[in-house]
Amino acid sequence: MLTSLAFIFILGLSLGYVFNKLHLPALIGLLLTGLILGPFALNMLSPSLLNISVELRQIALVIILMRAGLALNIQELKQVGRPAMLMCFIPACFEIIGVMLIAPPLLGVSLIEAAIMGTVLAAVSPAVIVPRMLRLMDQKIGTQKGIPQMIMAAGSVDDVFVIILFTAFVTLATGDTVSAGQFLQIPISIITGLTLGISIGWLLSWYFKHFHLRDSIKVIIMMSCAFLFLGAEHQFKEYLPISGLLAVMAMGATILYTYPLLAKRISSKFSKLWIAAEILLFVLVGATVDVQYAWAAGLASIAVIFISLAFRMNGVLVSLIKTKLNMKERVFCMLAYTPKATVQAAIGSLPLAMGLACGKSVLTIAVLAIIITAPLGAFAIDKTYKKLLTADNNKKES
């Protein structure tokens, strides 16, 4: 495993540097590293490492969502409350409907299979979006209208919404019945996640104010709480749906609200952790990609992805109706809400593992979505934010 980690970091850093020099997102280099080292190419990654890749990817997601929470100013978020709430589910619904309309004639799947495919496609990637929105917030670009805050917060809830819909459609496809209670899990998981995160955030803030600890110890305590959130989500899913990742972000935002001085210091610690976590996350995502599936996919699968993205972007546009955002800012939001990676890697293979007839088609779509939209979405954000957004001093970034 140690040799595999050495390969991951050395090749990942090297290819990331090369793509940066080419004025392309380093993310492409990291995904490519995973493709090269993964089991479907050179097979140079230890099976013991691949066996825990899901857990390692979750750790990386926890780190980036903690950073997001520690930078998420609740007062600023309130200013864009309605569109942020609409973006949690409207773009995903548009995308799922789009796939249900176009996948049956193009790919020869049934309507319920197209719905499963749509839910796999519809989730955005916090790991791609959040670091870029944090960078905009650091540079004070678009923050006056709450654009990065809105995209960052909505993206995490979007994933919760889509995963629950995926579970419901898979249940239908396997012949079981879906009850109204399953759809009630969506608001319940959001409410319980927020409640848990805010409560623990208040408690930790009080504790850190009254008991002196090194900041590094505080980071360990916060990470431990975040892992417990994810554990609780898994442990109690039969009885009480909880969004563990949303709880992580809510905890960070609560600490920022109640103890801003500490939040600023702790955030820098998580920024340093993210350097290694980002490499692990995207290399391991790349390692899940079976290139043979991608080659065999054909133009029809690629067409489904791009047409579904068009539906999604229209959903973003609908969510932003009657806001103060100008057309350039709305276009940026549409582009920024397209990257997919982590959720597709996590659930894309499940229908195949369950023996569903559409399993191979869903996995192919998931693989292609990662290969196409993760680098393309990251590139679109990186290359357009200076042109489409304004700095808080109303001057564009030079």
C-alpha cells in the first residue's frame, strides 16, 4: 500500500503540474493518474488500498466540506436564500427528466431504467465545485451577491436529494414498492443533518472557548465528529435518515458564526490537509474508471450526457428567476453547476452489482460523465469567473 501511495502522490503531483503549465485544471492530471495506475490499465495500485478507496474518498470529502462550512457565512447565505434552496433540487429534477426523455430512444432503455440513469448523472461534485468557490470567496469575487456561497451550499444538498431518488428508483426497478415515506426521507435527512451539525457546532464552539487546546487537536476533534456523522447516517438509515455530509458543513458554518476567529485559524489547517486529500480523492476516482466501457459507449451515450447537461443548465436558470444576478452571473452559475465525479464513482456501479439489466449502460454513463464533465466543468469555472463575475469593489479581477 505504501508503494501505491508513493506512485499516487509522485505521478499525481507531476501530471497536475504539467496540466497547470498547459493552463488546464490540475484535476485532469489527477484523474489521468488514476486511469494510468488503476486496475483497468497498469494495475499498479495495491488491492488493500483499493478496498478502502471509498473510505479514503469520504475522508477527502469531509475535509473539503469542513472547509466549505468554515467559510460559509450564514448572514451572506440568507441574502440568497430562495435561489439557493431552489438550486438544491430544481436543476437535478430537470436533468433527470431530460434523461428520461432522451435515454429510451437513444440507448434503448426503459423509462424506469432511464430514471435510474438520470439520478446517477444528476449529482454535482462538491470536490470539484467547493475548492473553486472557496477560492472565489478568498478573492472576494462574486461574494457580494452570494454566488459562490449559494453554489457551494446548494451542491451538498443536491447530492442528498439525488441519492435518495436513486434509491427509490432502484427499489422500483427491482420490483419492490416505493412508499411516500421514502420520498419524505429527503426533507427529513436535510433537517436532521442540519440539526445535528448545528448542535455539535455550538457545543464545540463553547468547549473551545472554555478549554485551551492546540488548533491541531481541535482539527482532530472536528474530524472525529464528522466521521461520527457519517457513521450515524449509515447506522440509523433504517430508522432515521440523516445527511452526514450536510451535518459536516453545518458544523463548520456554526463554528464560523459563533467563533469566527477560531474558524479562520482552523480553516487554514484544513486547507493544508486538502493538498494531500485532493490528490487521493481524484486519483482514486480516476482508478474506478473502466476505459473499455468508455470506448464502447458510442456517441449516443455522450449525446445523453450533453443533452442532460443542457436540461440541468436550464434548471439553474429557472432557479435564478427574479434574482439580482445579471445574465453573465447567471451563465457562470449554469457552468459552475455541471461537474460530476464523486457521486458517480460511488453509485455508478451499483445497478450492475445488483444485476439490473441497465447496469452496464448506467456504469458507462457514469464513467463518461466523470471523464467529460469533471475536467470540462473545472475548466469552465477557472476560465470564465474573471469575465463573468465582478469583485466586491465592482472592478473585475485583472
